[in-house]
Amino acid sequence: MNIIFSALTATTLYLLCTLGLLMHLRQCPCLKDLNKSILLLPGFLALIAHAFILYTTMINPVGINFGFYSSLSLISASITLLILISSTRHPIEILSIMVMPIAALMIILDTLQSSSHIIATGGSSGLLFHIISSIIAYSILGLAAVYAVVLSIQNSLLHRHQPGGFIRFLPPLKTMESLLFETITIGFICLSIALISGLVFLENIFAQHLVHKTTLSIFAWFVFGILLFGHRFIGWRGRTAIRWTLGGFFSLMLAYFGSKFVLEVLLT
């Protein structure tokens, strides 16, 4: 399957799913009675095409290409998958509407732009485990950041006594907060595994080319750990939870994408 054709297919399906969900939420007569699973189907099909694109651009005989654009595309696909799965269980279709156009944009960038950062796994299952656990952690905590942004908008509109519009498409505030902390808990566990596996399987996790990534990732780990402690024993929620979540995610993204952007985009 040609990568351009796959990119066009995935992008079209993402946008088709976005449009269908939007029309469903606006109670368009032709779609309002359709089962939600049918409306989400184009999104899942888009993910299959997206996965093929990632396999084509990232996997090669010498290792795995974790270039800037491929990494962005991979993270966006992972977050989209998590949100689509969550949308089958919770009324959060509005989040799918938010993230699928971004995933489509990442596909376009990955297809049209080139960046290369080959990591030779050399048959090391430990290194591969570290990489996969890191990507899973980033994706889950990225989903938490999406929840935090939506929760921030929800809080703001409620405090301004504007309960209509955007809010009516979302679960109650308490449900959104529960989803946020459930996601952070899972992401924190995955990030812990990623950091421990890095200590075990990398020769020197504080080597010069890794020190900023390691330091910022550990800082993010402390941020999320303190947030979970504060929520459990002090009752942190609302704006405090939102700020700590976004702060921790920003630290993670700076750790992974900061230097990649400079080295692979600005300086090439």
C-alpha cells in the first residue's frame, strides 16, 4: 500500500469521523439515532492506516526511526486511540472531535517532512521495552493533559454561569475529574516503569546526550507523584489539579521533543 494513499485514507477517515460525531452531537436528524460505535468506526479504521504509515516511516533494517515528525505522529495516534476507546465507555465524543484533526495534521507533517533519529535496538529487548514503556507513558499522560484542558474550560464556563454550549457535550465535572486522576495514576505507573527500565537497560541514563531528558522526566515524575499525593491526602482538585497536570506534561514534552526540535528541525 502506497504511503501517500495511506496518508490520504487516514486523513479522510479522521475528518469523516470528526464530522460525523460533530453532526451527531448537534443532533442532526440523519445521524442522531445512529449507534455511537458506528460513528466511531471511521476513527478506528483511520488508526489502522495511521499504524501502517508509522510502520513504514519508523521501522527499517538498522533500527527504529524516532525522528521528530514520526514521534509526533506516533504520540498523536496513541492519544487518539486512547480517547476513541474511552469514548465507547463515556460520553466524551467532543474530545475525539478535538484530537482527530490534530492526528490528521501529524500524518500530513510526517508524510511531507523528513527527520531522522535512528535508534539501533541491536536485538536488545531491554532497550525496546524502555522505548515502548516511555511512549505509553507519554501517551497516557498526554491524554491526561487533554482532560485537564477540557476540565479547565469546563470550570471556567461554570464559574461564569454559562452551562450551555460546549459543556452540554461533556460528562459532569465530577466524572471528568475522576477520569483525569484515573488516567494520571496509570500514566504515573507507566512513567515509573519507563524510568526504572532506563536505569536498568541504558548504560548511562545521565550521559551528556540524555541528561536533560532524564532530569526533566524525573521532574515530571515528581510533579505527578506530588499531585496524586495531594489529591489523595489533601483533596487537591479543580484548578490545582489542572495546573499540576499541565506542568508535568509540559516537562515531559520538553524532555522528549525540546532537543529533537532543535537538532532535527532547526539545525538541519
